[in-house]
Amino acid sequence: MQFEDLKKYRFILASKSPRRQFLLKDLGLEFEVRTKEVDESFPKGLKAEAIPMYLCEKKAQAFDEELGEHDVVIAADTIVWIDDEVLNKPKDEKDAARMLRKLSGREHKVYTGVCLRAKGKMCSFYAVTKVSFKKLTEEEINYYIKNYHPYDKAGAYGAQEWIGYIAVDKIEGSYFNVMGLPLRELYEEILRF
């Protein structure tokens, strides 16, 4: 498929995330945002990339009953993984501080699962990025939480915000994956889809 061929599809982004909407728009795709309430729990035995893969497929399949002939749903889920533990979105200020303390001075992995879903067709993939944080002070952690309210972000941080500017020492892999949507991989999978 060529980039021009994409115009015949109606893309549906199944995400409220302003970051994903911004990234997809900059990729040059025309899309509409539609979301469904989906239970984001997952089986206990799942680890690392299996978690966002399971969740993005669950989000995409929620649209099965209403997909038109040229509709393609793009659903994604991002997690932070450290010490064999998933750090999802923090519940509150205390939980956010706990997560940032855990990430402080250490390396973690960010996994994003992405699912493309059309009538009778599905393709899922994931990207992983290693992120190293400098040691954070309590003052920096508190400042970030109070001023940026990172309650809608996996691992309680956004790399594109203040914390990313001052804390990220090194990134191995896709920066856009850390923001919630691995653009290069998504572009290639859409062209193959």
C-alpha cells in the first residue's frame, strides 16, 4: 500500500490521550477520535509487553459491532515496567510519588501495544524503549506532581514535560513510544495492513 492509498480508509483513534492525537495528526493521517469504556484489568500472569498487547486488543475489539467497510481502529496502551512490576496510571498524588521514587536513578522500560482493527482483520504489535532517569530529589518529585498532575500517564510521568527535561538521562529506542505511540512502527504497520 502507498501513503496515498490511506485516504480511502476512515481511521478511528480509540484514545482520549491528547499526546496520541497530536502524534497521529502530525503523522499526516486523517482520523476521528472515538472511545469506549473498556475494563482495563488484565490476567495476573501477564508480564511486560503482554499487558499492553492484551489491553490494546481489548480496546480495539470493543468497536467490532460498528465497523464499516473502510473503518480502521487504532487502539494503544502504554505501560512502564520496572522490577517485574507494571506502573500504570497513578491513583493519586501518593501513588505518583511512589512511582517516581521507584524510577529515580534507575533504568526502566516503556512498552506500548498497538492494535489495528478492521472488519475481519486485526494486526497487533508492540514497541519497547529503555529510559534512564537521574536521581530525583523529593523537591523535584513534589514540584512535578503539583504542577503537572501526571495522573493520566503510565509511570506517573510524561517525557515531553518538565520531568523529561530534567530527569531523562538516556533513551534507547523510540522517543514517541515513551509519549504513547511508536510512530515509525505504526506507519509501517498501517502501510502493510
